[in-house]
Amino acid sequence: MLRPFLLLLLLTTLLFSASVKQDLDGAKKNLYSTSKEKQFKAYDTYKRHYIRALINGDVKTQKRCLDGICIAGKKLRIDVSDYQNKRSKLESGSSSKQKASVTKTEKIKQVKVKKEKKVKIRSQHALRGFTWEGNALVLDFDFTLKAKDVNYFKLRPEGKKGYRYIFDVNAIVYKKPVIRHKEIKRITVSQYRRDTIRIVIESSKELTPRFRRDGGSLVITLGVSKVNAPKAKQMPRVTKKNKLIVIDPGHGGRDGGAVGFKKYLEKTIVLQVSKRLAKILRQEGYRVKMTRDRDKTLSLKWRTKFTRKNKPDLFLSIHANAVPKKNAHKARGVEIYYLDAKKGSKRSSRLERKENAADYRAMDSSISKLFSATQSRAKVLESNFLAIDLGQNVVSRLRDNKYKVKDAKVAGGNFWVLVGATSAAALVEVGFVSHPQEVKLLVNKRYQQAFAEGLADGVDQYFMNKARRH
Ligand SMILES: [Zn+2]
């Protein structure tokens, strides 16, 4: 009885190793193919056989599989550091043949690194926006896309339902667009690496995406139903080169502004948000000047003088709010104010005192009266429009990023810092530093970025609506 059993075992082993060899040879072929799908297949095969080899104690196959996993991981940009560690542990006592294959891995590594260094990303290499054209998603870049700039592959993540279609583009994104389609689970755009944007299209059913480059556009046809272009949310296009925006981060230096929960300071938070906003606007093509870009004491007089001198198309003063401790839990949310001497409500007059406090007394009352008189109704109206656009876009950005926020309050008030502006101006109260939960968001990088993106959306929309009005 023993002999046939041994024979059977030998036969299975032979057959098994033959299929292993066949599989791994196939994987090797796929690994060096240019198709991401095939590379992923190879990755999968290596992983499957690695586990088998681990069970069988077959070190040679383990090494071969780990090498394959590492190369595939590099190509597919999957984190394979665990496998790399396992591979280097197996390395001790390896034969020269295996060393050669490691050298090959290392060579690929070096080539990759060199390639990465070579890619010089300029600020012009950016995603500008998107539109739906029928059933095609059109992503607009500000440079002509070459074949090497776009990398497409498909993934079926293990243990997860659905399909992922992934586009890597050699570019940067400053303001992540919110792209939705009712038949697609999720479309996300993220800065995957310093020089690479990753667009992930997640779908529960299988799609048949096709894509083509068209100058500065990447046109992706997804095989879904058409989208009515006017209804789709898209980033407006306005000639931005000639538009100057002055951003004024409130307070600074000796003047800390409002002191919040856990002693968070208004001056620090508003500078962080302002810098993010300045960066986004600059990358979008606007000209931007800041009254301060560091922790510095500035007088109100200096701020208004600076603004008058620069004659910006838009002036934004960024602040954070606070209420006394007993009301700390009640007051939260975004508030946007525009200069309107006649409309000061009770609430804003308390706020006015706070925000004007820096050197309010230094302002001669006759000068302030003169300033009020020079405020044209047109400017008040424009500023009112601006405040509405800012408020709506900030809230919608924050909600897109899953933050629960109430609608922004928009009101007129007497803020002297706005007096210097020759055109539309607004004072943004980003939130309440006195609120124990809200302050945690206000110091959070992701929240600040979403907030700044919302403000930038608001600026875009204001200019677009203004062009329509005139
Ligand atoms: Zn303030």
C-alpha cells in the first residue's frame, strides 16, 4: 500500500511544481509587461505562491516570489515594505544565482529613483478643473499631456467588492475638485505623491473606461449615462492674471487676537488659513499680496494704507471669533462680514469692538466719518455679493469634506480694516476659537485646507458672477 501512495505523492509534487513553474514564468512575463492590469496579475500570482511556498517551507520559491512582489509593488506603487523586510531576512546565506535576481530588483529601484528626480514639477503642471461632456469626464490641465504623463490601471482590491479604475497623472492639484456621478460610487482626486495626482474611480459594477489625451485635457469615457453639463459642478474659469487679491491675516505679534479654548490664539490660526489660501490662489493664477506672512505686529493704520496703496480687486481680512467662557459651547460657525456703516447689527457691534480694538482709539473720529462717506453703495453691494459667495462656498467645501457645519452667517458691519479697500472687501471669521470642538477643527490641517479651498472657490465664483453682472 505504501508504494502507490509514494508514487501518487511524487506525481502530485511533480505536477504541482510544474504548475508553480508555469505560473511564476507567466507572472514574470506579466511583471515586465506595460499593462498595469497584467502587472497586478503578476503581483497576485507571486503573493499566492509566496504563501504556498511559506507553508511548504520552499525557501527558493519564497525568494523568487518576494522579488516579484517587490518589483510589482514598485511598479504599481503598492506598499510592499513588509515583503521587502522578509526578503532581506531570507537574504542571509543565499546563492549567487539569487543574489543576481536581487541585484536586478535593486537596479530597478535605482532606475525608479533616478526617474523620480528627473521629473521637474513646475507650478504650471497642475489640474485646473473638470467638466462633464456627455458621458465623458474631462480633466483640464494647464500643460500639454504626453503619453508618459498618464498611467492607467485597474484594480480589484482583495476582500473588497467592486472595481477601481486608477489614473495617475504627473501633475499637482491645489484645489481638489468634487466630482460626482449618480452611477459611480466615488471619484476621488488626491495628491498621491509630490509629483503625481491619483484619480480613483470606484464603481460597484464593472465599467469599461477609455481615455485619450487631448492637448491639456484627459478625456475619460466611462460608459455611464450622460451628464447635463450646466448642472454639473465645475470650477469656473476667469482671467485671473490681472486680478490682485490682498489677504490680511488679522492681528499678529503683540496682538494675539482672541484667546480660545486651551489658549489657542486667533493670530496663529488665521495666519495658517491665510497662507493656505494665498498658495491656492497663486497656483490658480491670481496675484496675491499679504499684509503679513509671519507673526508680526501691524497697526490698523498700516493695514489700510497698504491696501489703499495696492488697490486690490479684492480684499479679504481673515479672523477668528470668540465669546466669553459661559457661552463657549453655544457659539460656533462661519461668519462673513462686509463693510456697511449703516447696517451694523447688535451682534456685529460687539464683534466690531473686538476686531477694531487694535488701535480703534487711534482712529480720529472725523477721519472715520469721512471714510464712511466715501463708501459707495456699489462697493457695499459688491462686498455683499462677495460675502455671500464666500460663505456658501466655504460651507459647501467643508460639507464635501464630511464636516458638519451650519450655514454661514453673512452680515454688514463697521470694520475699519475694510475701509482701505477700493473694491469688494470682506472680513471672514473662520470660526470660534472659544468653542471646545470647533477650535480643534480650526487648528486641523485638513480642515484649514478645506476652508481655504472653499474661500478660493468663493473668490472664483465672485469674479465669475461679477463678470456676468457687468
Ligand atoms: Zn480678529
